[in-house]
Amino acid sequence: MDETNTDVIQGTLDMLILKTLSLEPMHGFGIARRVEQISRGVFKVNP
């Protein structure tokens, strides 16, 4: 994957995490599960 795609993916993951935390306070595992749900399985985050 080239650097541009990596930046887009990183920015997307950051936004999904911030969106998750804006809904309610969570810790690692909860954030990882919610990001996976929001992204419909596209992102799988390992806490």
C-alpha cells in the first residue's frame, strides 16, 4: 500500500475512534468492538 492510502486509512481509523468516544466513554476492548461494528468489519482493531 502506498503512503497516500496509508494516510487515508489512518485518518479514517482516527475518526472512527473519535466518533466512538463521542457517543460514550469506553476503554480499549469496547472501542475495538464498536469500530468493527461501525465499519461493518472493514477495520479490525486489536486492543
